[in-house]
Amino acid sequence: MHLRRALLAACFLFTSPALADADRFGVTYLPGAQLVAKIEKAPDKAEGSAWIDLFRKPGYGAVLVRRTKPGRAEVHTALTDVWYVIDGAGTLVTGGALVDGKKTEPGELRGRAISGGIAHRLGKGDVIEIPAGVPHWVSAVQGKELVYLTVKVASPSP
């Protein structure tokens, strides 16, 4: 029930042109109940991880993520991530270095883990900012799942 309420609130801020049409002012609205149903039924896009792109615009975007297992470590070279945990708990490791890191697409690196990072225990209501270029990795999911909203913001080139 709390997940539904949090997602409904998130819908007022972040919606998806891919999931609904914009109104005459360019505003897109997606009812929270529809978003909850979609993320609960979303198939894994990577092992133990499903996501819905709420929107992607030049310079920013938002993604709703549900994890049931740890993921791969990653680095976004040009995007800062801001996470808001909607439900569940897990451990996010930030900083350090990717283990067995490889470029997967322009501006994106993935690895199997992080060495030398800092572990953060995340829970409902927590917010964390991960600057562009900083490795991050959900190394553990406590309980059934970890559900969070990620706002992605383009970072200026140095």
C-alpha cells in the first residue's frame, strides 16, 4: 500500500510519453495505479532487475527500478544519478573501482563488483546522489525487493 502511495506521488512529478500521450500543454500524466501494475509485472531486463523509463529528455530523465537481486556495478561517465528509495532495502556501494569493468555503450561501463568503495544501507525514504563518473553497485537486496526512482541529469563536461 505504501508503494502505491509513493508511486502515485512520483507520477505527479515524473511521467512517460511512452506510456501515455501528452496533453495540449505537453504535460503527460500516468495514474499511479497503472505505474504500480506495470513495475510489478515488468519482466527482468537484467537478472533480478526490471525498470520502466518514465521519460528521457535532452539533459535529464527518470527511471523506476525494481531489483530482487544484486546487480552489476556501473559507471555513467556523463550522467549524475539521484535515487529516491520508494520501498524495500538494500546495500549500495559507491566509489572505488569497477572489478572487470568494460564499456557497454557510449558513456556506460559495467563490471561484476566494486573494490574499495563505501557501502550505504538504503531504505524507504532515503535519497542518494551519485555524481557522474562514480562507480555504484547494488550489492545486496534485503527482503523481497528494492524499488527506487532514479532521476538522471546530464553533467557538464569538465
